[in-house]
Amino acid sequence: EAQLAELGSQLGADIPFLLLDAPKALAWGHGDRMLKLPALPQKHIALVIPEFGVGTPEVFGSLGLEEFRHPGQLSVDDLTRWERIAELAGNDLGTSPVIRSRTQLADSLAALRAAGAIMAEMTGSGSVVFGIFESEPDAGGLEAATGCRVVLTRTALNVEAPRRLD
């Protein structure tokens, strides 16, 4: 598992998490060091998918390291309640000039919040944004408000352990 996580981290910092048999983890380093955490109570998710993509190298290349915030010391308790996660959540890549130039992303985040999302953020380096809801949101209403395709899903309560195919 450790070797696979190390190899996966060379492909992307999120790959080791995707190999994990946990629905939630605290990661550091290049994503190859993780502390498994218990699942939070299940919530509804709306994914807002614009018709355009955003290049990860372009987003990272437009930011300086000083633009990344440092949340300070976290406790495991900070990551075991939705309310606290919503307070701490943020995506530093959203400050990128590349992302800020895509006004549809900011408008979509505003539409998710107006629809009652307890948390709304951009995924990774974009361009998909998501909202987390107490109850299932109106996908049609969100599509009308954002002009984007909307996919509804829920947060995971468990994950099947990955299996090798060889």
C-alpha cells in the first residue's frame, strides 16, 4: 500500500486517497501520507459542470506560493463535524487569475449558496464546482441558475477496498 501510494503521488496528490479504503482522510506531503478518518453523516451534493475545462498547470502557474493560505494547526475534531469543515473549507486555487477570469464559476458558487448549500467550493483546479446540502437540491433550478449541467449525488459513508486486477 505504501509503495502504491508513493507511486500514485507522482501522478497527482489526490491519487493516493483514491486508493484508500476510507471515505475521508487527512493528507499531507504530496498526498502520500494520510490519516484515515470516519465518515461524516451523509449529505447531498450538487456538482455543477461547466462546458469548459481549466488546465491544472495553467492555474498553478498563475499563482505564487505566498497566495496559499495556511489554516494553522488542526485537530481531528475539526474534521469530524460538517459545521467545522464548512468553516475551514476553501480552495486557494480559486484566487488564480485563470479561475477569476471565468465568471461562470463564481456565479455558479453564488447560485449553490443561494440554493441553500452549507458549503460551496471549486473542485481541485476546476472547473467543476460543488455544493453540499442537507436535503436534495433542485437540479433543474440549479441548471437554470448556472447555465451548466448539474449532477446530484451524496457523500460516501464507506468505501470498498481497492482490489488489484493482476
